[in-house]
Amino acid sequence: MQEKTFKISNLNSDEDATKLNGAMLGVWGISGAEASVQHKTVTIKFDERMSSQEDFMQAVREAGFDLTSE
């Protein structure tokens, strides 16, 4: 199991955090997701054998959020 944090530029409300958490948990291989409005991040726990960073990034974009460079 690995953990990765992504910065999200347009994570502005608790509703956004709930939507983003749901999107991340919908990705095969992710076992946990925690979005922080205060820090504008989402931290995921995942099995690297089941999914890749590109899968997570695509899920973020498809949910309507913007990744910022790390």
C-alpha cells in the first residue's frame, strides 16, 4: 500500500471535498481518500499493483477539479 497527496487548486468547499473523495474511491485500487479544503489537497491510499498515478489524475480531472504542480 502506498500513499500519495495531490494539490487541487479549485477545492473550495466541503461539498467539493465529498465529491472528490467519492471520485477517488471510485478508482480501482484506492482504499482510502481524504480531501482537505484547508490545504487544497487530496491524499489517497492505494495498491500500486492495481492502479497508476495517471488513473488518479484522470479521476480528479473527470470530477471537475484541477491539479496543481507539486
